[in-house]
Amino acid sequence: MPAFPRDEMEEMVDRWVAANNAAGSSGDWSKMSEFYTEDAVYSWNMGPNWEFVARGRKQIHETAFGSEMSGLEHWTYPYVRRLIDDQKGEFLGIWRQIAPIEDPDGDPYEIHGTGGSWFRYAGDFKWCWQRDFFDHGNAGAVFGAMMKNGDLSERMQERMKAGSKMPGWTRRSEFDWFTTLEDPDA
């Protein structure tokens, strides 16, 4: 027996991807937090010592789609694969990270490597859990190149200087993402 009807999960993913594409085009990521439950957990790794963690829709709105997207407003994250597991109620999406600015060769800056988001569906077209992953080495190299070429926004430069002082940054020793899985041994 599936956790949720396949058709409902496919519609959820379609709605999510359409909102993601619209946010990248408009530069307004604030509406994305409407897709989460009040008690959702959203996290990603920030290297060997840090995690980003947002707990609850309000914090997801203010940090994940607020302070963490500040300076990246018109970056796009087009999904290239959508894998739905209706038995577990989970969705894994693989995406690219593309800047709205061209490098000196005339190609858009892009954080190469594999980026993705792993979601747990809660029903009612809401996510209750999300874990992102992307290549930190490539992200650092791209932001470094953009800074060197004078193409990195002032806000992104401020964020890079603030580092672990940014809202949501949590010491890795204080957050174990694995324990937030509903069924870790599945």
C-alpha cells in the first residue's frame, strides 16, 4: 500500500518544480515556503564542521528562502531528474545551479557537480522534510571566480564574509541529519 497516491505525488512535484522555475525567473523565492508544513525540517551540509538547519515553515521562509537566497535571486535550479517513491512518500530531484551572469567566455557561470533535494511528502501538497546536497568544492570555486572577475554580487560577498555567523548555520556536532529521517533503516 503506497504512503500516498502516485497521482497526488506527481502533482505535488509538478507544482513544486513550476514554483521553483517561477522563483528563478522572478528572483522572488519567498513563496517557496508555502510548500512546507508548520513543523518541517530543511537542512543541508555546509562542509566538515557545519550544517544549515531550518526548523518550521517560518524559519524556512526567513532563512532557507530568505537569508540563504539573498544574493542568488535570479539563479536558476532546473530539475533534470525527478524520482518519486510513492511507497515511502519521498521525492528525489536532481538539479543544476546556473547563475544569471556570463563568465568571460560568454557562458553562464554554473556550479558543476551533482545538486539535488530529497523530500518527504506530508500530504495536502506540503513537504515535511528536505535534505539538499551539492558540491561545495565547485560552489567555492565558482564564487571565487565570480569575485575575481567582479561578477559576484555585494550581498554574496557579505554572506561569504559572515560565513558561520549566518542564520541557520549549526555546528555539525549539534545536528545529525540522519536522526531526522522518519525511517532511517528503510
